[in-house]
Amino acid sequence: MFTKGKAMGGHGHIATGIINWSKTFGKLDEKATRLIVTPRVYYSTNTIGVSIDEKGNETKLEPMQINEDREFLLDDIVIELN
């Protein structure tokens, strides 16, 4: 079951291509004994950005979709709440 949280935004780093996003969820039930987190990975094939030549000149690239976007689930992370 996917619970929607409040998106808190994110940031990325051009050199590594790593992007981080976060969400905040409501309080857990006080009777809960474990928290199950199912990581979801969304892979966009939209390209946008700039091209930089050997002199450091930037040229804006036009946005384009090169393949179909993909999404997949990773293994659950189970956190025991004692």
C-alpha cells in the first residue's frame, strides 16, 4: 500500500547525476510494532540541460523524450519499532 506524503522538494548534482527527494508523513500509530518502507525508483528518460564545448560555452538543449519512462520497486526495508 502506498501512502502519499507531503513532498518536501529535492535537489540534484549535475556532475554525479544524483537527485534526492524527500516526503514527510503523518504520525505512526502508537501501537505499531514495525515500519515498512518500500523504495520506489522512477527513471525519466526526458533529456534537458546544456551542452558545454571545450571552451566552456553553454548551449541550451531542447527537451526531448528518448524512451518510455520507467518505475520499479526495491525490496522492502523493515524497521522494528520496540
